[in-house]
Amino acid sequence: MQAWGRCRVRRSGFRRLRVEWLLAFWADSASDTVDSNNKHLENVLARIEVMQAQCNTCGGMRKQRILKKVSKSWDDERYSVWGKNEYSLLECAGCEDISLLDQSWFSENTDSDGNPVLNETYYPPSIYRRQPTWFGMLDKQWHITKLLQEVYNALQNSAPALAAMGLRAIIEAIMIDKVKDGGTFSDNLKKFRSGGYISDIQHRALLAALELGHASIHRGHIPDDFELDTALDITENLVHLLYVLEHRAQISIRGLPKRNP
């Protein structure tokens, strides 16, 4: 019995040593595999080109990996003109968003030194201006929300006149929503002001935004960035004041302690 006991102890000890050896072997193998994969990944990343480019998700210029690049050149011997398009498939190094950059040259579009001017076009287009943080609080099916979204889309796709017309439509829709349709644009504005929805200062600012829309609709005016930014500020502030702040103010008051009589 004692001999069998000693033999069983030896066998048990041998099994334990064997298991420990196998675990150690597997750990070393796994470590070697991880190291090999990391080195391979480092080598791949080292071969990937990077550049600074626009990222709509992060906002602004960001470091981008060039996943694929294709160049297309052309020329027209009849008119002695030439051009080139270089397409780059990009991945943002921060958010990993994917976009396509088209960099193009045209021999007749040159700077003062005679060098071709580089034109850059992004797909999807670069965001002209981020939507305000409160925009997501609006009902997506509400017609004013849809109009605002169309204005942002027009700005992103370089359609400034359409954006100005859309801003005018939003202001008119807000007035009709608050004071009903009085028949003419001028009457609606008067009722909107006398109803206490805007102050005298806001009224003057509103007239500037409306005039920009009128000029784009009736006089073929194409707004510049300053005019659009100003009109958009005025319109966004009006929506925020009448449809977001008013509701949030009512909610915040409910939680305040009552004044002692």
C-alpha cells in the first residue's frame, strides 16, 4: 500500500509537470504569434501614406490614411490643353470615417506664376457648418425641421442661393405657425412683431435675413459666406428661442421651490 501510494504521487506529480510545461509552451507560442502579427501590422501601416484632409465627423482638417490612390490624366491636342484627376480613398486616423478626395488640375486654370491651381472636391461634400446641438431635439417630421435640413444640405453642396431662399421660407413658416397667415408677407411680419415673439432688435435682424432671401429669389443675387452665416445665425436663433428655449424654460421652472407667501 505504501509503495502504491508513492507511485501514485510520482504519477500525479509527473502529470502536473507535463501540464505546466504544455501551458508554458502554448503561452510562448501565443506570444510569438502576437509579436509576429504586431510586426506585420507595423510594416503595413508604415507603407500607408498619410495626409491632412477634411473630416466631416471630426470637423476640420485631420490626419488621414490614404487607402487607395488612382490618377487619371487627359489632354486635348486640338486646343493644347491638359488636365489630371487624382482620386484618394481616405480613412480618418481618429474616427475612421471613409471619404473620397478628388484633386484636379486644369492647364488653363493657373495662378499668377502660371502654375496650375489645385482644386479639391470631397465625397461626401465637406460640411459647410455643423448643425446646432439642439437640432436633434426637433421633431424630424416637422416641416420646419425638414426645411432646416434642406438648408444645411444646400450649404454642404455649394448652393448658396437655394440656402438663402430656404432661410426665407423657414422665417415665413415660423410666422404663420405663431400668428396664422395674414394674407401678405408684410402683414404676417407685423402681427409677428406685435404679438411679442421678437424684439425691435430682432425685428431689424430678421429684416436683413428676409432681404437676403428676397434678393436671391427676385434679383438673382448669389450670397457670399458672410451673408449666409449672418442669415443662418438669425434663423437658427429664432428657431432655438421659440421652439427649444421656451419649452426648456417651462420645464426648468417646474422643479424650482415655491416662494413663501
